[in-house]
Amino acid sequence: MKYLKKALCLTLAALVLAGMAGCTGGREEEGPDLDPAEMVRAMAEVDTTLPEMVTKSSGDDQAKDNFFYLSELSYGKVEAYSYTYADEGTAEEIAVVKLKDKSDAAAMMESLHQHVKARQGTFEEYDPEQVPLTEDAVVIREGRYVALIVSKKNGLVQNEFKKFFQEGAQ
């Protein structure tokens, strides 16, 4: 009987611990679960000055290769992304990267800043009129989401990005 009580107590304790682990293991702490493709579409819609855009995303066949055009961050750290850029070869681009872990956000932001610097160098060579757009580029984050915004309406596009988190918090 004494051993039965111990076994029952240990079993109950194990169940309680397992239940607690199940409650804390989700992504709730990292904010809402959003779709980067939906975010990029909404962000692009608010800037009516954007030219014809081409979109690449984590849902494409060449997703990993396409991502490396945007960032040198290990693709293994990315849960999903969407990236739209001007088809005409101008500087406009909008990207949202959803990371697996928000602790990688600073590295993602730095990588996007490096992407913008590389684009600036390219535009200085072949289309200097585009350089001011790249100089005004915005790289922002919210939890595990990082966005790159290069557009004539950076403020509007940035506000649209922020709306996703304001609505998700309500």
C-alpha cells in the first residue's frame, strides 16, 4: 500500500509537470501567428505609387535560393517570408520575414541593412536617381517578424505593418 501511494503521487506529479510544459510551449509569447504573404500584400496596397512588382515567398519552389537574394541569414532560422520588388529595376521593395525564434531578429535586421547597402551601391552605379529611396529604407521588427520597406510612402507602409500587431493584440 505504501508503494502504491508513492507510485500514484509520482504519476500525478509527472502529469502535472507534463500539463504545465504543454501550456508554456506554444508561440503565444512570441506574438500573433501572421502570414507574411498577407502582410506584404496589405503593405504594398497602401502605397499607390509602387510600380509593377514581382513577389517571391517561402511557398515557392525556389524559396531558399530566392531568400538568399534578400538576406544571408541561415534559411533554417526562417519560418516563412514574402518579398516583393519592382519589376522595372527600380529600388522599391517590401519584405516580411517570420522567424522561428525572435532572438534571431537582430541578426535578420542587420542582414537586411546589408542588403540595402548592397542595393545602394548597385544604384549608385547604374541609376543614381534611385539612391534616395534606398537611403530612406526602413527596417523594423515586431517580435519575430522583421520587415524591410523601400518605397516612396515608407510611413504609410510601416503603419500598415504595425496594424497587424495592433489588431492581433485586441
